[in-house]
Amino acid sequence: MIDHLREHESVKLLCELFDVATSCYYEFKQRKPDANRVRLASRIRELFNISRGSAGSRTIVSMLRSEGIKIGRFKVRKLMHEACLASKQPGSHRYKSAKTERPDIPNLLKREFSVTIPNQVWCGDITYIWSGSRWVYLAVVLDLYSRLVVGWALSNKPDSALTTKALDMAWEQRGRPDGVMFHSDQGVQYGSRKFRQRLWRYRMAQSMSRRGNCWDNAPMERLFRSLKTEWIPATGYMNQNQAQKDISYYLM
């Protein structure tokens, strides 16, 4: 960085700005180039570009180690800093939530998470995942008996079409069962006319958590927490297709 700016400012001033001793700078300049270091820096830049700027030092270390290169995160972070490579972290997320209570949809489940047979109670929820340069939304349906995912869908819109698609998948996958209770939070997608009509068509009883009580749908909270901490990369995915493929390995 100092080399790029020294044409416009003195080395002494630049060293002060970057908190680098002038003697250290000149000592560094006199070193002979390290061929291995140059190759490593080049490979780090290649991997960073492949990730479209989303990979941080932790991800780069993992990618290098998968190639048989033994290296620590400190060294990778230093080389990335020297090359001015900074990962693009996911932005803040703004999610539309229900503003009013739904007294017409009772909490039938009442945190009775221990069920005795399959297809007795299904739980549903939506979470968001960073993909490329935007958020995508994952809707999941979980069989409370087996705690297995029976339906899911991914979309760039968190609407009722997304939740309905996940429900359709579950209904078909489970052989079109009768008498299922479907439990969710009070998200607008689950209270929409489209979704409620689909539940009616499938002869499912609808149950909703009380507003602001995430523990009323605790199994879904645990599933999404495990998915995000154990599987999804910290910087998300490069695109929606990659997210779709990778998440399917975890869910199904």
C-alpha cells in the first residue's frame, strides 16, 4: 500500500499513517522476493476471486487445506491484508413480521413436542440465508415425531408461495396423509389466505405460536441454529443455485 502511495506522499508520512516503523519498511523493501510466498499470495487471490469477494481468511484457510497446503489463519489474514482483500460480509436483514395477534388460529400444540406417531404434527418456519449479494429465504416443514425434514423450498421472496411449496412437498413426500396438525409462528406467510386454503384442502388443523414466543416453535429454532452453525458457510453462498444444492445435502 505504501509503495502505491509514495508517489504522492513522503514515505515517513505514510509510515506514520499506517503505524509502520520507517526502518521496518526499508528493511522489507531490501528483502529478496520469497517464491513460495508469492505463489501462495497468488493462489489466495485466485480463491478470493472465485468466491466473488465473499471468502474471509477462515474460508480461504479451509480451501487451501483441502488442496493439501498447510497454513494458519494468521498468515492468510496477513497476506490478504497486504493484498487489500476484504471479504464482503452479509448485510443487515429486515424481515416482515406479524404486527397483530391471530386469535382465530389457536395454539393447539402448546409446546407438546413429544408425539407418538409420524404425521401427527408438522412444524414449519422460515429463515434467511446470504447468497451472492442478497438474502434468499428457506421454508422448512419438520415432522415432530422423527424430527426429520419432510419438505422445504428456497426462494428470493419470503411469501406465501414459498411456504405453500414446502408444504406441498411434505404432503406428497409423506403419501398425502390425513389429520396432520401444522404448527408455525405467526408469520404473515402462514396466516395468508393462500396457505390456509392449502391446509384446508389437505384437511390439516392449523396451530400457531403466541406472538413473540419463539419457544412455542422450539424444534424449528433448533434446526435452523444447527443448520447455520454446522453447515452454512459464515459468508453465505456465491449464488442461489449453490445454496439450493448444498442445503439439500443437509436437509434431506
